[in-house]
Amino acid sequence: MQELRSSALNSVHVLDLGRYIAVPYAAMLLADLGAQVVRLEPPGGGPDRRFPPGPDGQSTVFRSFARGKSMVSLDIQQPEARNTLERIIDRMDVVLHNFPSGPATKLGLETAQFQARFPKTHLGRVVGFPSQSAEAGRPMFDSIAQAMSGAMSMTGPQASRPVRSAVPWVDYAAGSQLALLVLASLLANRDASPRAQAFEVSLVSVALSHCVPLVADAVAHEEQLHPMGNETPFAVPSNLFDCLDGQVMISAVTDRQWADLTSVISPDAPVVEFPTAAERLAARGEVDSRVAQWCAAHTVADIVTKLERAMVPCGPLLRPDAASLMGDRQSWKGAALGPAPEHNDALTPAAAPGADNTGFYTQLGLTPQDISDLTEKGLI
């Protein structure tokens, strides 16, 4: 499996022109699968290198998605850099970006003009709204997509104001979808008469698509969506419970899991009460109360040990300041699609902007004098 991860795309060249999260994340996933990914940014680095600023000025968000990429610099906003940019794209199989339509057109990255100039190169982009919608071109971040999709209206403590998820899940979902579209395009391009594909991923559309099951369930039950705290509308018990020394999340959503949980909580009970999902949903308060009472009398370690033995899904609540979150946990080993990096690589500074300039531009066919001239002009 590890060999497949690191070699699946080793002949594919990807240009990462993205900023912030969605596109850089997609490019990193492709790098995990062996793609040769070039991160192109202005001399000195783009704004996302410094936002939000880390202790040394470099963003830990940027570091998180720099894995496996060559760092090359070029000020693509300068007209003098256009020829160099086109030479770079000519050697790429895939180009990814999240420029709005105006800047994309200026750079030759709008779909029609790009496909006319680079018919063999796949083009993928992340946008806020679909390009054919009335809202196309509006600026967008993950938090706006969470709000406009209705996701925030379902998040937070019960009877509270809507709450944004701290994890930018829309960005990550959009990046994953973009990487999947790249793979599908490469697969479709294997026939005798290959034709490059152009595709876009909309943040709002991605967010809406992830809300569909919850919205459909509310419509089916003729209910209004509202924050449910740590509960889920689909099953009981699935909640965060207080213990003697912390908190634990327990999700016994199937009938079998509930029976197994009951056997741990009340090993001498003659029968399992509320044996079906429908009965547990109707008695949500009583079911949660029974689990809460049991948890309140036990430690986190005791609960996790007993429930893991019974194959009941559970896990301790870990705090962001806990060393265990960035410690040597086995679960981090599978965080990468490719060869597993150090679990805390987000704390290691990324290579400097243009760190791979000399080797990259030499392979592109530029002479040492060409590279020197571009450097003196401030283009690389």
C-alpha cells in the first residue's frame, strides 16, 4: 500500500498556484500520491505564508500544506513574467488555482483562453460560487460557505446562536473534491485521443452537498433545523459525556452497539431496554441520562478500556493545548496519503520561497544567465 501511495502519480507534474487552504491542500494530496508538485509564489512568498503569522512570522497553516512540494518563485503579476509562466505551464499535466475571474483572465487562466493555449493540460480551480451563477466572482472563505449553506444553523449548543466550526471543513472538502477530479481527469485522459479537462469546485456547493442528509431528515420529519450540541438527529446515544476526570464521546448508534453498551453499563440487566433505534430516538433524554450517570462514576481511561473491549465506538475529548494532540500518537502515522511525514511537520518551517529555483529553471531550459537576469529584475 505504501509503495502505491508514493508512486501512483510519479509521472504527473502539477502546478500549485493556489492560496490559503483548498487548492494547496489538494496539491498536497496529489504530492502524497507521488505527483511532482511545484508551488509557485512571488519572490519573498505569497500572503498566505504569513497568514496567520506564526511565532517566527511563517504561517503554520502554510506549513501544513507545503509537504512534498518544490518551492519555486515567479512574480506572475508582472507582464515580463508571462513568457516564463507559459513555459512552466507547458511542462505541466495539471494546473490548480483559486483566482477570481478578473485576475484569472489577466493571467491567461480563464477556462476558454487556457484550453486554447494549453490543450493538453488539465485546469482545476476553486471558486466561491459556481461560475454560471449570479453570484459568480464574489469573494468567499470557508466561514462564509458554512454560514450560507445552513451548516452554522445546525452547529453549537442547543438554543444557542449559530456557531462556525473551528475546523475549516468546507476548505478541506473542496480540496479533496478537487484532487478527486484531477484523478478522474487523468484516468479519462488515458485513451488514444486524450483531451485535457477543465473543472471547478465551488465552496458553497460543496458545503450545501454536505448538509443534504441533515436537511432531508428535517424535511422528512417536518422539523426545523436547529443546533443540537453534540447530539446527532439520526441516533441515540451519540453525545459527549462527563466523567470523573474528563469527558468522553460515545456513539452507540446501531442496535448491536447499544446492546453491547448496555451490557457494560448494566451487566445484570435481564433485557435490553429501547432495543431499536426508533425507541431510543423517542426516549433520547432518558437514554442519554442513563449513559451520563454511568460515565459520571468512572474515569475516562476506565470507560475507554471497557467500551473498546465491547467494540462500542468511543474516544476521549482531547484539548488543543494537550501534548497528546501533537505527540507521538500512532494515529498520526496514517495522516498522509504518501510516506508518513513526522506527525508535527506543521511545526517545521517550510522551505524558503524560491528554494528550488535553480534546479527547476535549469530543467526548464533556462541558462544561468537567464536565471540571473530574472533574479535581477525581481521576477524570481
